[in-house]
Amino acid sequence: MAEIIDGKAVAARVKENVKKRAEEFEGKYSRKVGLAVIKAGNNPASEIYVRNKIKACEACNIKSFSYDFDDAVTEAELIKLIRKLNKDKNVDGILVQLPLPKGIDERAVLSEISPTKDADGFHAVNAGKLFLGEKTRFVACTPRGIMELINSTGVKIAGLRAVVVGRSNIVGKPIATLLLNADATVTVCHSKTVNLADITREADILVAAVGKKKFITADMVKRGAVVIDVGMNRDEEGLFGDVDFENVKEVAGYITPVPGGVGPMTIAMLLMNTVDGAFDE
Ligand code: GUN
């Protein structure tokens, strides 16, 4: 049976470190590290994420500046706020919670965030640096958290076969890049992939980021693999990952649960990015 990777425990260690560094920052610069959190619309998942991000800031001695718009917000209003925050000396990180309401061009909004305050690492400059293998202080939070979780197992990534299922800009592409930069042999699968199970069965490291409840079944997993479940699928029965946890845990070597796996890491790494960015200015 697989060892369960305790994302809450790993995240708690990261946050403890963030808090220490945020206190150090305040001692040195006589102000708190600041994170601006922008939400637009009332996506139920976003409501929860944003609330948790703001709570986590408080717990780590980071000042949060919260901006809440309704569905009717325009691209121009969001861009105006971002330009103001880019110049604000008390703001070290800016985060725009995704998805944005229909009709708003997400890339147009995200590209307005100064690459030096891009706490989520979604700006093309930071995504590009990651792609080129250049040092960047802002790597997308969920992928950065996944790397911490894999490293927490003690498994050495170099030379292993890694398979990422999902090719989103916020998880699939950046985690594939991080794994490649760590010398894994990486395959990215997606909705058009033919014979998916034949590919996932070769994975020593399997990252599921598809957004479909229990999509990865035990027959798709190699014995002993590290299985990372990024899914957050809510329905009337509760919250489920992309992995059929109960059956896959009998086959995998390590597995993240949902909740309590990748989720807590996303927030911890956001705070870490924010503090890193503050010290770097
Ligand atoms: N929506 C889903 N995940 C994320 C994330 O990590 N950051 C932001 N800003 N929005 C998201």
C-alpha cells in the first residue's frame, strides 16, 4: 500500500519558514510584506481559495489587500487597479484569482501585472524564464508545491519517467517544465491523447490535472509510482480528486490525498513567492 504524502504537514513547514522570513522583513524594512488579492465574480471555488489565501497571509505575518469585484467588472477596471498596485510600495505581490468572468481576456489582465510582483508566476516573462530554465523568483504555486511534495518523498527525479495528464497554463505546462528541468523524461497527455492508459502505466511519477473525478484508475498506474492528484472536483457527494484514491493507493508507492495533498501546498507556495519577491526588490 502506498505511503500517503501529507500535504498539510509539508505546507505547515513551508508556512513556518515563510512566517519567520516575513517577520525578518518587517524588522528590516518597518513594514509588512504585502499581497494584493483580486477576485472578480462569484465562482464558488474561487470564494474558498481567496478566503483561505487571505487567512494564510494573516497567519504568516503578511498583509493582504483584498479587492472584490462582481461579474460586471470590465477589463479596463481590472487593468487600472493592477497598474495602481504595480506602483504601490506596500504591495510586493499581486494575484488575480482565476477564472475571471466570461468576456474578460485573462491573458490581457495577467500581462498587466508587473513581472516583479507576479506572485502566481503566470506572467509570460516568468513563465518564459521557467521554460528557458532561467532563475525566476515566481514559479506558479501549484507546480512549485508539487515539486516540494515529490521531493518530500526522497524519490530522486533525475532519469525517471514522468507523465503529466492535463496541459493547462497554470498546472500542466509548468509542472511538465519543472520536471523536465529536474531531468525527468516527461510526457504530457491531454484530451486528444490516444491510448492514455498505456502511457500513464509507464510513469514513475504521475501528475493528474484533468478536472475529472476519479479519472485515473488503478489499472492506469505503475506499481510503486509517485501519484500526485491535482484534482478539486466538487459535487453533491463531496470533494474528489482526479485519482480513484481508494484503489490507486493499493498500487502506487506514494500518493497525495484530496483534500490534504496538493491544495495546502498551493497556498504555502504563494506566500513563499510573495516573501521571496519582497526581499528581492
Ligand atoms: N485558479 C485555480 N488555481 C489558481 C491559482 O493557483 N492561482 C490563481 N490566481 N487562480 C487559480
